[in-house]
Amino acid sequence: MSSLFAFPGQGAQQVGMLHQLPDDAVVHACLEQASTALGENALELDSADALQSTRAVQLCLLIAGVACARLLIQRACAPDYVAGLSIGAYAAAVVAGALALDDAVRLVALRGELMQQAYPQGYGMTAITGLDLGTLERLIGATNSPATPVFIANLNADNQTVIAGSDAAMRTVAEQARRLGAGSAKRLAVSVPSHCPLLAEPARELATAFAEVALNRPNLRYLSGSSARPLHGPEQIRDDLAYNMCRVVDWHATLRTAYERGVRLHIELPPGTVLSGLARRVLDQGTVVAFQGTRLDTLGALLRQEVDQSR
């Protein structure tokens, strides 16, 4: 049996999330390293005002994920697999040893800036539950146009799909989805239309910056949240990270792949517990816990137990 560290995406951010990290030398080192790479104090990124910025949100998610993963690895052991939803993939790549934290911080800062500049307002993402994918795709097909763009963005669970696009287009699809029996249609705390063709140009610009950065073969198994497949080569991971902003996230298939490969322990790194809720639908014979709200010694014991059972 195997273990997985799962890193959340944008929308999971919380005010004060960096200030709430464990008081430990490993965490302090990550914060200091990120601050040096940015040329600014990372602890100033998690205020309510700062988190209005896509750049700050993504940087906070990266730093929190890496810091807590490194702390847990030091206290217990490394997981067998890592995976990240959207921006969470950058933390996964750093923890897997494929990407240096300094480079990740600089790339994520650029990623957030490119996304925010492309769509400063009037766009975002909406989660729809309780409507089958085929019906939702038909609604999108009837709504999508150059004036009202809207696309499938995330396949989070068998009954939860996220759409991305203009506010007007998402409202139209959400209203029609409710009339057809959708359980809910909730606007997410995301100010850009991620994981759809609208971000193809920013992704190409980010890929140009990525070409200047060295990547390594991962030490841990890296699962792509877009293709739902393990990626082993540095160039595969480079492509996955640079372009994941404009590719559909198939998190449900990613969890299925992990389960089929023997993952029975899913640990969600900070912040939040959203991924844990999605994982419980798939890892019904495993253990699903979140770093936030769980004692470090409990998490360490679960990790060590998984390692002992796999020997």
C-alpha cells in the first residue's frame, strides 16, 4: 500500500494562512527562502487585502504546501506519490525534487501576474454539483460564444464539475443547470478563468520562462492533475506545469489512478480540507486526512504505518 500528498488549488486560500503554519525551523526556512527569491517578505502575502491578488494567493498556496510537506517528511517519512490540483502541482513538483523552491516561487509569481493581467475582472470559475457531464456540456455548447465564453475546467468528482469563463456566461449556465436539477452552482473564490483555452496565451508566455529553468527527474512519483498519469521525465513535468493553467483538471481520474496504484493513505496539505472530501469518494477503503486540524504525531504515525505495511 502507498501514500499520497495532495496539494490544493486556488480557492482554498485562507486569510493568515502563512502565519498559522507550525512554528518550526523547517517552516521558517521555507518562508525565508521564498522571501529571498521574491525580494519581499512572504508573510505579507496572506492578509485579506493581499489575497485579492491572484499572484499572492498562488504564492501562499505554494509556500504553505511545501513548508508543511517538508516538515512532515522530516518528522516521519516521504510519501510514495505527490499530486497537486492546478497551482498545487508546483508544490508537488518541489516536494518531489523536480523543481527547486526558489525557481518555483519566481515562476508562480509570474504565473499569477500573467493570469491576473489577462483577465483582471469579469471572469472566474463556478462549481456545479448534481448534474451529469453530458447535460452540462450541452448547456455550455449552447452558451459559449466569443462574447460569452465558458468552458469545462475541472472534473473534481463524479457529481462535481467546475466551469470557467465570463461572469455572464457562467450565470447563464448556472441558472439553466439549476432548472435541470443541479444540486448547487457556487461561484468560487477565483478571479480568473483557469483550465480552459482562455489562458492559452499566458501559458505560452510562462512556458518561455520555464525554458530557462532546470528541472530534475523526481525522487517521488509525480501524478499529473491534468493527464491523471505519472510523469517521470523533467520535460514532461515542465510541460505539465507550464500549461496546466489552460488544461482541464481531471482530479477525479487522478485519484482513481492513485487508488489503482495502491494508494491507501491520502494526506491533504494546507490549507483546507476540500481535497479530502473529494478523496473520500474514491479511497473508500483507505485513510483520508488533512494536515490542517490533525496532530503532527498522528500524521507521522499514519505515514510510518503505511511504509511498514508496504515492506
